[in-house]
Amino acid sequence: MLHSGPLFIGKRMGERHVPDDKDRQDMLNWLSPAPWQLRQGGDRKGGSLVERILAARGYDSPEAAASLFQLSLEDLPDPFLFRDMDRAVKIILSCLDKANPRILIFGDYDADGLTAAALLSRYFEELGHLPLILIPDRFDDGYGLSPALVAEIGLHRPDLVITVDTGTSAPASIGELLDQGIDVVVTDHHQATGGQENMRAPLINPSLADEPYPFKSLSGAGVALMLTLALDKRLGRVSPLRDQLITLATVGTVADVVSLTGANRIIVRHGLEHFPRSAPEGLRAVCRSSSADMRRLDTRDIAFSVAPRLNAAGRMGDVRLALDLLLENNPVRAEELVASMDSLNQERRQAEQEVFGQALDSVLDEAGDEPLAVALAAGSGWHVGVLGIVSSRLVERLRVPAITLNEEDGILTGSARSYGRINLLAAIRSAGHLLEKYGGHSGAAGLTVRKENLEAFRKALDRHLRAIPPGERQSPHLADVLMDGRDLTVDTIMGLEVFEPTGAGFERPLVWMEDLTIENVSRVGEGRHLKFTLRTSDESMQTADALLFGRGEDIVFFAPGDLVDVMAYPEINAWRDRRTVQLRLLDIRPAREDRDNETALSACQALLEDRPPGRIPPLNLTPAFFSALWPLADALSGPGARSVIFHPVRLAWLLSHRYNVEAGALAVLLGLAVFDQAGLLSLVRNEDQTLAFRASREGRERPALSDTALWGRLKAMGAIQT
């Protein structure tokens, strides 16, 4: 087993290269990637690509495939399975029996809440009762049903309030409305943060621990849709707007990134199918503005074109614009509203860029001696509407959970996003006593904290996250199948459309391809993304363009001629009536990395124990190699001697691609082991089987590397060149 020795720093190790904080963080991310896995049976041969993917996902019989491809609205669970649905329906129908019932819908300002509010509004309007709609202002009101909003609702004197996409965490505010003689029905999908047992109104929320409804992952719009289906069932009818309502629920479901399985899959499949003829005029106008083809609309069009435009209105303080668009029936007016929304979306992008740059600098400036466990950025004057997006970009860049907060009058409010397998809400709850309020789910949350409690909150959250073993924080990349160049044809890749709709919980087919040669690599999209030209090494010798989004800084790790493996979503690129296959990369790495890491580790361990190492590659450990490896290891460990988790293959690539020193995985392991024996650093294998080193910062009297036992052994083998 690799072990640590006495600590000291060598004298003849070359000048220390000191990367800046961003550079160091990029290198640390490169050295410790998310693991790759292949589904069981994903390497089997024979059958079409679609058949192999179905089998790998467990749909290996006609009956199983039918359960995936032949679902219909009739397969939705009965909405009356919700514990409180019967009570909610009775309250609503009793209200509708009044001569002039006043209904108020209270929703959230994101795309899910807005589509849910529009859905219920259109439903009740068709019944002859046009409701009022109240959506909080992100800046003036914040999230949820606050006492001030309760007072505002009271001014409208409604007979009934129905909440959508919110309300679970506000039992006290709900109680105030009830005490005013206002009936309330709560529809939501967010996890409870405590106190919901005091909810006196019907609470329709599939995520509650004791909720019998069988599908737990409905969006806020999905829950609102279930309410309309229950009302229709009790009224003995099918709403003439049913397909239109489902298109709205489809947008909310995709926008909120809930699992596209079960009931959600049924809703989204039906909504996409009926979108061209049933979607409200506002959604049609958004599609036209974004160049999305309604005849071939898919979940990615909604996620990357439709939903961001709807969210932009709420983020930039004009949420009514998005709501008006969803309620608009006039095509001309819808186009005017979309033009205004596109302008807001451009403003949102500019604000996002500015806040992200400041937030990233803030996080790296505050980073301690240990690797980041959480990226917490706080500032003043930051645009509140982009904090969630900035947190997402921090997660993408730093690969840890991120929280972005804006301070105003000593109160910090913002948004958090998770990374990998970390339950973000549980992490925040561990420090919840330091917060004014918080809410959300495992992947995303909102919170408010007083300035004087911020540092204590940061430390408590940091402790909670560091207690999670590194290997349990990351989600492995899970490929469906191994694929070679013979399947890189337009017809084969177009056949993958059978898996739509895809998204969270039922992802697009993900393939693992091995031994691809990089023919070209460049930065695109203002430097944020990478574009590769890749060539397969099998007899097909196919070439394909490949895009890696959000990792433009990684260009320093790749060069033409490199042999790589990729995990990719194969897709069709259509341009001027020409269709080609392109690969949307999830990840790219040195070819056969896992195998080469294990081979190098096994050989290194044998040499450390003075055993025959088996077949090993030629070693040429020169002074230039050691003079490059030590400053790099020292700089990565940083002034605070942080522990650096690494893959040997990737450290070797770092030497060759950034420092022009050719070395293999075994060479860098042996070099680090020599440093370990000399006391320059400690090299260990952690309990979760990751490798790590930590440079020494103690002492000044140092023996030479040639005094170590491993040096002598390597010298005798002819591996040391002096």
C-alpha cells in the first residue's frame, strides 16, 4: 500500500510554477473526474443500436418495450389517489356553485409556476369563471406566500385561493387566509421543510412522505393538471381544452427538470404530440421566435429555447409579461409580447455574465487550504434574477454545490444548486437553524440568511459536505452501450428518436466510444465550449464533429493526435438541407484511462515492494522529468498543502500537454513515490480507493532523491537517466 514518509522539501527540484486560482482549480478538476460506468449488458454485440440500448435499460421484451412506447393518458394514476384531492374538489365545486365566485390563483414566478397558473386560469375561464392571478415579484416579494402577500390577497376579497407550485412551506400564511373566511387549496410539489402537519387546507403534493399518490415527481404544472382532471372526473366531462392544458403542463414539467418517467412521461409525450395544433398562441410565438420547429418539437427545444424565455421575465422583474403571453389568444399580440421577452432575455444574459465573473472570483479568493466542498458567493448589487443561473454555472465550472447570494440591508437572499449525488436540501437543513428561511428539493433550493450568520452557515455547510466521502459526491457517468464507428450513420442515429421524450430520469441514449483520434480541437461560442473533429480507429474510419459545452478552458488538456474515449449523445445536425451526425459530448478523457491507471498502480506497488512488476512500458526518468513533476505537484497542493486527488494518467497528460514533458501514468506514480520516500510529499490511497498527494511545508534540511530506496531500485533497472 502506498504510504506517507517523513515530510521535507528538496533543494534541486527546479523553480516553482505558481498557477493562479482559476488555473489551479481547472487542473484539480481535470485530475479528479467523475467516474465512467457502462450499464450491465451494454457491451453486448448483435442487434441494432436501438435494440442494444433497450436491452441495457431493462426493456428487453416486447411487453417491456410496450410499457415504454405505448403509454397513453388512460395510464395516468387516478388523481383521486391524492390524499386530499376529494376534499379539494369539494371545496372548489362548492365555490363554483356561488352566483359570482371570486377565485384567485397564487403562483410562482418561474416557468413551472407560470404554466401552472395559466393552466388553471384557462381551465376555470372555460367553465365561465375568469380567476384573478397573483404572481409574486422576485425582487419585491421574494419566494412564497409571505405575510405581505397574504394582506394583498385579502384586498381582493376572493372566495377561494388556489396555490400552484408553492404553499407547502407556508402553513401559517394559509391559516391567516382561512381565518379571514377565504377557502384555500394548496397544490405544490416542493419538499416540506417542516410545519406542514399544521396545514389546515387541502394539500395536494406528491412529494410528501405520507402521500399515497404513486408518482412522486410531478412538476407544479403537473399537479395543477391533476387537479383539473379530478374536477373533470367529478363533473363527468372531458374539458375541451384538455390537450391545450397538457401542452402547458409539458412546458412546466420539462422546465422544472423533474423525472421524465411515469406520469410525467405520459404528460410530456402527449403534450409534444399535440403541441402544433393545441398549444396556446403565446407558446407558438415563443417557438417561432426561437426557430424551434413545432412539427418536430422535443424536450431540448423546451429546455433550451422556450423555458429560458419564460423564466427571463421573472428573473428580470417583469413576470407579468410571461403570464400575459401564456394567457394570450391573439397571434399578433403574442408576437409583440415575445419580442419584449426576447429583449429581456438578452438583458438576462448580460447580467448573468457580470455576476458569474464576480461570483467565481469571490469563491476562488475565499477558498481555503482544502479543496472546495461548496462554492458560496455573496455580493451586493447583484441582479437577484440570475442568482440561480450563476449557481448552476459555478457548479458546472467548480464541480461542487454552489450558492449565490445578494446582500441588501444586512439580509442575503439567493439560490443554491447541487452537484452529483449530494442532497442539497439535506445539506442546507443541517445548518437550517442559522437561516431565516429556506426551501426546495435535493437538486435546487432558495434561502435567506442574515449577514451576521453567513460565516457560521458557510462553516456548518462545509463541515456537512466534507463528511461525505469524495467518491460518494460525484454521480458516475452511465453509458447505455459501447458503440463503434459503424453506427455513426444518419439513419442509425435518427432511429434514436424513438426514445423521445427524454430528459431527467430518462436521459437521451448515451454511448461510450473508445480509441478516437482528435484531428482538430478549437474553442467556440465566445470561448465557452470546445469543438472537436474525431476519427474512429475501427475499420469504418468514420469522422464526426463533437461539441463539449461549458468547458472551453479544458482546451489545454487536448491536442490533435491525442487518443481519447468519449461519452456522447449522438444527434443529427441539420444545416441547409444537409444532415450529418454529430456527438454532443458529456465527457472526454484519455483513451482506456481506467485500465492504464490500474496497470500503473499495480506495477508501482510491485516496485515499491521489490516484486517483479510484470510487463511495464519503457521508463526514462530524466532530471527534466523530476524538475517538472515536483513544481507541478507543489503548486497543485498550494500554499496550504492541500490534499490533491488525482488519476495517474491525467497527471501524466497534464505534464505533457501543459508542461511539454512526456511521461506515462507509471512514471508519474514512481516520481511521486520517490518524492514520498524523500519526504517532499505524502502519497496515499484513500479508503474510497482514490489516490492523493499532499506536499510538505515543514523543515528545510533535505536529503537528495538519490538517497531513497526506490531511486536505487529504479537506477538498477536502468529507468533513471542522469
